Amino acid sequence: MKRSASAVASAIASSACPVAGVPANAKATNVRPFEEIPGPTISSRLFGRNRVLFRSRHSIAHYYDWLVDLHKRYGPLVRVNQGFGRGYIVHVFDPEDSRQVFASDGRQPFTVPLQETTQRYREIKGMNPGLGNLNGDEWYRLRSSIQQVMMRPQAVQKYLPYTNEVAAALVDHIRSESFCRWALESAALTVFEKRLGALSDRIDWADMLVDLNKSIFQLSAELRFAFPFYRYFSTPKWRKMVELEDKFYREANLLIDDAINKLRGSSQSEEEMKFASLLINRKELNVKDVAIILLSMFSDGLSTAAPMLIYNLFNIATNPNVQDELREEVNAVLNCHREITPTDLSQLPFLRACIKETFRLFPIGTEISRIPQKDLVLSGYRVPAGTPVDVNTNVLMRSLTLFDDPLSFRPTRWLRDGSRPDSHPFSFLPFGFGPRMCAGRRFAEQDLQVTLCCLVQHFRISHHHSPIEQIYETLLLPKGCCDFHFEQI
């Protein structure tokens, strides 16, 4: 059934309902001025022990640790001069302040791009900027077009047979280096509705695409904290970035063109169509719109799926009692090795709790960015409209004030049996919040659920190396030995 534009608009706006009645409080009395918000001086950022600007790649990798230190030194609200004429940014470390930020969203939240380099590259190439790089009416138009396609459970469930297929292929080809290939195969099936052979006959090509994407994210992180010379003239690092982006888009565009040509004019009903087919056959979207949406979803899935699988496997492997309990739950629901159904997934609360607890201990992002369009009062300070705000509640996910025994992997904290603490609703936002919440959330969760089910059914999983750490490369990615031992059951 088709939905009206107003219905889709309502669906996008409804994701902010939990805070709809919370005032921005910008007219509160006894408010301290913006200039008094605590934070480091520009000199300490340039030359101090914990400087961020002009950092080496090694230092940038510890950006998340710098955020933790920022919170410890200056408290729940921190003002930071970004340098190079970029003005100030405000870091929010308090869940209640986070609530106020998101309450001001409206139906078109403004944000800064995750990768300014990608935004610049697409601008130079005359490409559609993509959802993550857009604000205002154009963002709203594109987001409305995918809202129904991606956020409904029924839309995601259409992919379960494919998800089962890719998970089974990973079981057959299980090696630590297979995780990124699995992510590539999963992303391609979701976005292009086809298998690529990344786990079997096209391994070299798959590794090349994975390495390109990883290099783009690494270099983007470096350029984030450097003087933005690349905006004014072509620097060596910018030329390298363009080379990497060109190669990645050349390969991805072959997949996009193939999908558009094969799926355009599909004879399937709308209820039968999957993600790409629905987009390609929407009259309100032109070819450029469809291409950039498919490209963004493919790149996002490729970038995030493998790290999250690795973090989940690490937690399961290093907590054998949890692994045994998880296997027991999975085997009770799936008493034989068969394809997993939506009903099966609904009966696996401990599995969902394990994944949720992994998102808490190993968040993959460092912030949820906003550019509020009206003045806010946060922690008693006025924050003027138009000031970039980074909601860094991920820093608090290991906080003793918000979580009992925060450094331990305890999935039971998320179960509805009385063991879950009364944590603040804005202390845990792994997929963002409101109208700009991650559009691929349900796909990501389903991929993880099915794949972990298959792996714990077939293998006892162990990890006999130093603990996995996280480094900042635009996202928080695994550092350390990601080799796991898989013992066939």
C-alpha cells in the first residue's frame, strides 16, 4: 500500500516523539554566557600534551581517548575552538543535555558531514552530495523517499533468505580475514540485490574494494584535524584522497549501473520489491538520486558491519559462560540447522541483549552531530543557534554513574526481568536519534543476529590474544589481533 507524502513526513518526525514535549529552555533565567563554557585554550590544542590539531596518524587514532579526557577535565559541557577559522564546537557529555539538543531538531535536523572530504569530492565531481552531506529541504526529500523502504520491519524481513545465505557462506569460509568480505557481500545483497562472490571466487577483487574503503576512512580522519589546505588548492594528501575515491566509485558505479539496468521497470508488486527495486521505480527520484542513495548505503554497510561483527565475536569469545547461554538459546529456537525466520529472531532476547551490550562497550561512532537552528541552554550555559554541537554520550557508556559494573560484558542488564538498571534514555544511542537516525539500523541488526546465530551453532569461538582496542579512523575500528579460533561443533 502506498503512503501519502504527509504520512511519510509524519513517520520521519515521529521518531522524535519521546522528547516532543521538552522545551528548549532558551529563555531560562540565570543563564551563563556562551563564552564561559569551560574548555581548552587554542594554544593547548595546538601545543599541549593532548593536542588534536596537527596530529600524526597515530595520535589521531586516539581521538576517542581525547574526548574521554575532555570530559574528565572540563565536565559535562565543553567548548572547543576548532582552529583555522572554523569557530567553536560544543561537546555534550550529559544525557539530559542530549535530550535538549534533540528536542530542538524539528523535522529537518541540521548536521555536519561525517567526512568533509567526501562532501568536497562529490562537490568537485558534480555528484549528488548524498543524505549524510545534505540539510534542509533536499535532505528531507531524499530521506522521505527511503523512510518507508528501510525503517519498517516488513521491509527488512524480505532480506532474511539472503542474509541466511551469506551467513552460511561465512560459516563455510570462516577465517578472520573473511569478516570484511562478509560485510561486502552482505552490503551488496542489501543494496544491489545480488551476490558478488566476495567469500568465494572474487576474493582478490573484494579485498581491493575493502582496502580502498578503509584507506578513504583513514585519510579522511587525518584531514579532519589538519589545516584544510585541500579546500583551497590540491595538496598531496588531497590528490591521494581523490585517487582513492575515484577507484572506489569506479567499482561501485559498475554495481550501481548494473542494478539500475536490471531492476528498472520491475514487474513485481510494491509489496514484493526489495530496497533497490523500490527506489529505482519511484517516480519522484531521478537516476542521480537513486545512484547516490545506493552508493551511500553500500559504503556505510561495508564500513560498519565487519567491525561490529568483530566486537560481538570478541565479547562472546572472551565470555564463555555468555557464549554457552547464547548457544543454548539459539539451539532451543533453531533445533536444527535451517534458515532463520522473523519468528525465530523475535524469540531470541538474549542474542539481542548481547548485541546491545556490545554496542555499549564498543561504540562505533564518536558523536551525533547537530547544528541547532535556535538558541539552547545546556548545563546552564547559552549555546547560540548555528553552533556545531557534538553529542558525545558514547563516552559515558562505560560510566559508573550510568551503568552498574560498566566495564563488564553483562547482556542481562538489557533483559526485561528486573535486572536492567534505570539508565537514562539518552545515555545509549548507538544509531543516533530522531529524524536522522541511521536508516540502515534494522538491516544492520538483522545481519548481526542471523550471522551470530549461525556461528555459535557451528563453532565454539575463542580468542587467545590481547584484548581488542579501538582506534579512530573516522569510525572507531578494531586495533589488535582479530584472529579467532573456531572449533567445529
